[in-house]
Amino acid sequence: MACPSQTYAGIELDGISWTNWSERFTGPVASYFEPDSLADLVNVVQRASAQGHQLHVTGSRWSFENIAWSPDWMVSLARLTRRLTNVTDSALNSQWAAQQASGADRLFHIEAGAMIADLNDALAAVELAMPTLGGNVGQTVAGALSTSTHGGDPARPPLADAVMAMHLVTVDGRELWVERASQPITDDVALALVLPCPDTQIVRDDDLFNALLVGFGRFGVIYSYVLRVRPAFRLAEWTTTIPRTVLTAALRDGIAGGTFLAPLLTMLPAPPAALGALDLVNPVGLEVVFDTNNLAQCWVKRRWGTSDSTDLNVAGSENLLCQIGAAGVLAAGLSVLGAFVAAPVYGVAVSVKMAELQASLDANPAMTPGEMLARVLAAFWELGLGWAIPKLSGVEFGQQYQASATDGKRGPAPVILAASRADSQQMCFRADSIEPVFDAHATGYIDFLDTALDAAVNRQQAGYISMRWSAASRATLSMHNVPSAHAVAIEITSLRGLPGNPDWFTLLEAAAVSKDGRPHWGQINTLDVATVVALYGSAVQAWRTTLGTVVGSSPTFGNAYTAQRGLEPLPGAKPSVAGIRAGDLVGAAVVPAIGLLLGQHPAPPGHRPGRPKIAVERQQ
């Protein structure tokens, strides 16, 4: 049975329109929900199942595709952002209870609707931190984990691999508490006593756990995660530039010689001694970035641990486009174009185009700076002035890395690893982006990089190419679940609205797939069933089989995204996952406990003297 709230207290809206952050996708939604509690969430899922609705969970609308959208029912966890302590305070097994007191790793329990920025703040408040982070903090915890968001530390896997337990609400409102059998973190009876619903099934199964980690919302709605985190730490960062040819030669040498990144790392100069970076030969972060309009050189950013407690060059500032607005972008564009008005070849055409740009802003004063910048860049190309764009872009890229490339940067790990909350949530511009992930010990990714760099020349696009390495993932359908110990992600972006973007991203996806690159689930991809199987092999069948053990053949949590890519249960699947019912464990513990209080029985195994409660009232 389910344990829903009897009176739904959250938000319920009918007939809305849903748009993702990139504005690549917009669609109608029949009913939209924001539950206020776990019990409310169970209420929504139970109603969807009983009434035959499809229900899909959405986070911060970060995905570039329709992975979170359902035209029927959608549920957001925007009101479920709290830190939870019932499990980590009272239900851990002896190993993790000891670890929680003084270990190098700790456990932290949080509701899945929290943004990564919220998670970082909550961790910092108790002097803890995530071991790695992606580049932005605007995603929800569930959204980041369910699509295999990753950092740039070659020794650490994606964020999903920090998960140690999940609380899932699935078909009919059934609740599952899922851990790995190989790495349990809780004691059965103690966990049963703090789980709000007695019908929650406690399941310890590695196959289910690994499939659910990157589950696309198809298993149901994950209400909360227990994460493996670490004590707060500090990082130092420094950036240098090297020629493209030097980079690719060093990467190929590392693969040929079986030395991975050593040829690249050993050739790079040491950072300034005053930066205070530790263990220079083993950076804990590595990123290579190209400006797609200036491809002869690249920026190489490294990060190291540091014991220096003084912050350096980490003071946040608003994004330049946000600062100057659409009018400022137009003014800058007109200033450059104005220099060509008197030129015999360009004069009249430039004057006409300048007037058109001004008229477009006058007609739409609410235009974003990004939209205006796309119009200005398109004007350069139309006028035959595309050769000027690399000059302008090169200046912007140099300014972006100025602090990191001189004295360097130093500060708390979350500040160094990711953009600020404001930058992550900015609405000043949009981008199109694709990010294929490759086995880092095979040459396919370097071949793809060469293809992308060569193809970028003279295209009407403007953005960056970023490479980040990470350890492989255990999640069944993570892009990073590669045969070797390391994966590498190559992210390519371009300002949204540029005329060359559609063909550019079509070319990139085809080139990546041809080299066994797996497009990031949350970024641009047009994958179909055959391509997913070709890229993931037997892992697809294993994931679909496991999915069926949870949802059977129920379509409740399916949507157009999962159907197109074959991320559906096998035909005829029947729910079979079985765990220990929390209420049965509580019942088994209550009778001996009462006898113990009456002095009639010895203490049962695992009994905790002085425990104040034997049941937990469900949050309403």
C-alpha cells in the first residue's frame, strides 16, 4: 500500500506551457504539480497511476531536449529541497556510524529537488563538500545525477557515483529505499524505524542501484538521495596556453605509451609558487578549452589542493552580457560596424544593416543581450565581415581567463569548481550545446576533436570546445561507463540563434557517434533505439530488464524522450523487485522491545538502548 497525504497541500496547475532553459523545446502540460512533502509526492504518483496518466519529473529545466517533458502530467520537486537527518543520525550501520563521526568521507541526505547551489550551501554550513562538481550549480540534484553530470577531476567519477542510497516513489505510489548490496549503509531495523511509510520496501541490489542512478525519471520519482561527501577543502587554479598541435600530439603519445595524461601534464609549466598549489604532478582538475573562432591554441586549466586559507581572484562579478544588456551589445556592435560605413565596398549595406539592428531592438525592448548578440554576429556574416569575429572573440576569451592565467585563483572548492549561483541561473543568453563522452584510453576522442576543430573553421557559430576527464562510472547507462578506467567529455557550445548552429550540431553528433562517442543525455542529441544500442551494447538490455522489475510494463513514467531512445521496459515485463517491508521489521522489533522494557526478555541483536522512538509520524 502507499502512504499518500490525505489532503494534497502542494501546487497544482492545469493547462500550462513548459519551456526548457535553452528554449529549444516548448510544449503544453495538462496538469503540473509541485508537492510540498513526500506524502504529497506519493499522492500525485498514486493518482497518476490510478487514473492512467503519464507523469514525468522535471528539475530546473536544464536539459536541452524533452527528457523532462510530458504533455499529460508533470511534477516538479522545487518545494522539496530540505536536508534530511533521520537516516544519517539514527539508521546507519556500525561502519558508517563510525565513519560519520570522524571519517574522511561522510554521508549527507537531501531531498532531490534542491539545486546543486542549495546542496553546496547546506554542505558548507557543516564544513562538508561534494568531491566533484559540474561547471554550473543551477541544476537540481536529481537532474544532475539522473543524466550523469560530471566534473573535471581525472580521479573521480561523475556526481551520480557519490550516491549511496535513494528513496524512490514508483508506480501506484509504492516507495522503495534502494542501496547497493555490496555497499550497504544502514541497519535494517534502525532504518525501518525512521522511514515514514511502513510499506516502504528496503531493497539492496547492485543491478537496480546502478540502473536507477542514471534513470531519466523512467523508474519513477526519486524523492531523496544519500550522498557520499567529504570534509570541506580548498583548491588552487592556474591556466596556461599551448598550441593545438602540441596538445593533440601529447594526448596521442599518452594513449600509445599507456601513460594516459602524463605526456601532457609533464610538459606544462608549474604555477606561481605564491599560489600555494600542492602535489603539482597530480592535479585534481584538468580542463582544455578552445575558442571555436581561434583554434590555433587552447587554454589548459589545472587545479590542485591547497592549504592556503586566503582567497585569491574569486570575487564574483555579473556576466558581461548581463551587465550591458541588449542596448549595450547593440551599441558595441554598431561601433564596430560604423567603422565600415565609409568603406566603398561596405558602406550602403552596413548603414542599412545598422538601421535594421536598431529597429529590431526598438520593436522588442525586452530582447535579451544574447538574442541581440546573435543578430549582430549574423549581420557581420551577412555583410562579409565574418573575418572580424575571431578578433572580437579572442579578446573575450583572453579576458575570461585573465585572473586564472596570471596570479591564479584560490578558494573553497565549490567556488573554484563551478560558476556562481547568479551565473548559473542567468537568463541573459542561451546556448546550444552537445557533449559526447568517450573512452579516454582510446584514440577516438582525439580523432573527433580534430574533426570538430577542422570543421569549425568558417562556420557561422561562436562558442567553445571544452575537454574534461573523469574516472569511469558504475551507473549502467552513464555516458561515462566506459571499458577503461577513465572517460573524457568534449563539450561544444554555440550562442543560440546563430545561423550555422543547426548544421554544426548535426555534423558534431554524427562525427561523435562514428567514433563511439556517447552524447550527453541532457544535452543536444537525436539518438534513436538503434544508435543507443550500438553505443551502450548489452547495458541497454540489462537496464531495460531492471526497469521492468520495478515498473513492469506500466507507461506511467514514460515520455517521448524515453520512447524514441528505447529506454522502456521489455514487453510483458512484470514487477518483481522485492525487499524487506519496513513495517514488518518494526513489528518484529516492537514486541521484544516491549518485553525488554518489562524486564521479560534479553536485548535482541542490534537493539539500541535508550532509543526515543519506535515509529515516525509521516510528514503531511
